[in-house]
Amino acid sequence: MTALRVGVDVGGTNTDAVVLDAADRVLARAKRPTSPDVTAGLRAALDAVLGEIGGRADEVTRVMLGTTHATNAILERRSLGRVAVLRLGAPATTAIPPLTGWPADLRRAVSAGEAVVGGGHFVDGRPIAPLDRAAIRRFLTEGGREADAVAVTGVFSPAGADQEREVAEIVRTELGAAVPISLSHEIGSLGLVERENATVLNAALYGVARDVTRALTDALAGRGLAPQTYFAQNDGTLMAVDHAARYPVLTIGSGPANSLRGAALLSGVSDAIVADVGGTSTDFGVLAGGFPRESAAPAEIGGVTTNFRMPDILAIALGGGSVVAGGAVGPRSVGYRITREALVFGGRTATLTDAAVAAGRGRVGTHPVPDLDGLAAAVRLADEMVADAVDRVSLGRGDRPLVAVGGGAFLLPDTIPGAGEVVRPPDADVANAVGAAIALAGGRSGTIVAGRTGRDAAVERAKREAADRAVAAGADPAAVEIVELSEVPLSYLEGPAVRVHVKAAGPLK
């Protein structure tokens, strides 16, 4: 009996699911509209794809999920937990209190109180001040008992995490072992405010992670299945369910990362531009060695700036459901209502899908496209938007092939300025679900090495920590490899210092 894997990706318009065998062949596939509550669409897609393989459903040993649950919860300010926010940094950092700059409604939804107490480190790992344990206990006693979770952020904790770990022990003593704790050195990189923001969002999402895990488990149990389940991360790797329960914020960029990984497998191209054309938008990214190129800029989520690793994605408001009107294309889209509202489905709204069908780029729908003014101009305008986006992500390299994936891939022309060959692989419309199903388990580590001595030992520690985190995420300990190692010199310090970042990945155990 061959072990089968199911990949599921929840998008803004559709939820896609695929079944892959041990040789990464697509055995079954399904697309279902994403429901307003997300979970119903997930269950519908899962039921459809499992029903397609019939009696082989009991051969499914692993299910991998890329989901928008965390993103939607932040954007819609719903289902978020209340967080006690604790910063270790006084007497420094008090000029910018925690959650400064947050949208007022999100802050009201999340914050159960904030405090800045004595502690933190300099960049070389020396403590700024002794850890103020009494102030920590006082804060937890006065406000922490109303919180669903606690977020702890220390100044330069990537250079020395001992204080954050000690605070975690204090929290467990004061509030009990059942209260979730989010530690910033496990979430983000350098940059105090951005790392703190990511840590607080992570703590606020613990309940969301629990709910989606339960929904997935229940959907599988309804078919008598109990496979190993994994969640897709921002960087195109996976993490086991218990790991995702601790780090739900790391699932936020999983959709674009899945598409890039799926595009690499389906096309056989490991270095390329990828255009994922959906119903509402098109995401442009770059494959480097089969993995998504990562962004060096902070990521903004729901009005909050964070600094954990995200794919370098350029999204434009151009998709199959983009409304064509008044000589413009988008940004308004009919989204998941395209099968009711587009002209090719008997609706009354002209969309980019209608324009592409009229131009002969694809055959979609059940009705002929009426002869309307503006459809040809809409195709030309869309092509210009695509060419501009390709120019922005290519960074001057015009020889990379472009892999077209997503349900609206047929909208793209066969020749695009700034790119090489346009590749249209089989099963391109479910590349995101394929990417979820093939991903490796991964882990990261980052630190700062100050001074000329001890560099080699510090790098080796970072490698071990990244490998350990990959194993905790579900990787086979015997097959974990270091897939990325970067050292960035830090300027304007008294002595030489470098920032070290390590990424490890390996097949699932």
C-alpha cells in the first residue's frame, strides 16, 4: 500500500486540495469556493478530494495545510486572544511603549496590559540592567490573570535569550503551566519594536490555531482518518501541529510560499519568476534554488509592522474576477462570486476573465462573451500591469523564465517583457496545494556575534539550534540539512560584529 499525502491551501477566492503519491504525482484535485468562515470551504475541498480517490482514502498518512485563518483573524479583528505584553528593556526603550503605532481597534482587541521592566541586553550580550523580577511578578498579579496569553520581548534577545527564558518560568509559576507564552527570540529577528509586534500577534493567535486544528482534525475524523497533520510556514517549509500551536503567526505568508514551491515542482524550474493569478489578485515572487526569495523589508500585517521572515511577494490587484469598467481593470473584484457574476457564466459583470476569453486566451464558462467595447483595451492594460510587476521583481535580470500558476494563469500572455520563456506546467491551477503537500519541515536561528573571537563556535551553535527547530517542526533528525547561512556585518558599533542567520530543512520523519 502506497502512502498518500493531501495538500490543502485556503485562498481568498478558492480553497484547493490535491492528493499526491510517493512520487509526487497528482492523483486527485479539487477546487471549492472559500467560505466566509474559511473552515466550511476547507472541509468541502477536503471531502471532495478524498471522495475522488474513493477506497484509497485510508492510505492518506499526511495532510498539509496552508491557511488564511491567522491572516483573516488579524485583518478582521476577530477570535484574537487577550495578551499581557511584557518588555524587558528599562531604563532604556521607555520612550516608545509597547504597541505604539498599532491601530486603535486592534490594540483594544488584543492588549490585556503592557509593561516595560528592568532587563534586556546590549548587542554584545551584556545585560542592560538586572532583570526586575519583582516588577514582573507585580505586573502578572495585577493584570496577567485577565490575559489569555503572555508575550515577552527582551532588548537584543537574539544575542542572549536567558532573560526571556527566566521570565517564562516566572509566568508559569505565577499564572500556571496552561497559559501560553510567546518569546520574541523564537519569533522574530533584530529590531525591537517589529519583533515585539510579531511576538504579541503570535500570542493573540493561539486560540485561532487551536480552532483550525480542531476543524481539520474533525473533518478528517469524519472520514475515519487520523493522519499526521502539518501547517505550512511563511518560508515554504512545514511545521507539525504542536509546533504550529506555539508559532501560529508563522503561517501568515504560507499561501504565496506554497505557490512558489508548487510551481518549482510542477515546472521543474528552480530559478524563475512565478506569477500566481487568482480571482482577486496576482502574486509575483522569485524562486531561488527552489525556495521563495525572502523579503528584506519589514512585513506589515493588519496595520502592524513585523520582522519575521516572509516571501518577497509583489501583489497587484489583477485577477480573473477583476471588474472591467470605465477603461479600468480592478481593483474591485467579484472574487468567489465569479461563477455567478461574470459574463461567461451568464452574469452581468464584465471581468478580466471575460476579456481574456474574448481575446482567445482561454475557454472558460458556459456562455459566449458579448461584443462589448473596452474588453480588448482591458487585456492590453492588464498586460502592461503584468510587465511592470515583472520588471519590479526581476531586479534587472530579464533571462529568468516565468512560471504561470493559479486558476487565472491563462490570463497571462505568452510573451512578457522582462522575462524569458513563459512556462505553463500541468496542474498549475492547484500549484498552491501541491506546494503545501511537498514541503519540507524547517527551522531557523539567528544571533549576533560580537568581537573577533568565538565566531566559529557561535555559528555552530546557531546551526544546531536551527536544526533542532527543524526537528521540532517535524523533520527527520538524520536528514536535516543547513540550506541557508548568512552573515551580515553590523556597522556603527565599538567592535566588529556580525548578524548570523541560519535556516535548516529536511524531509518529514
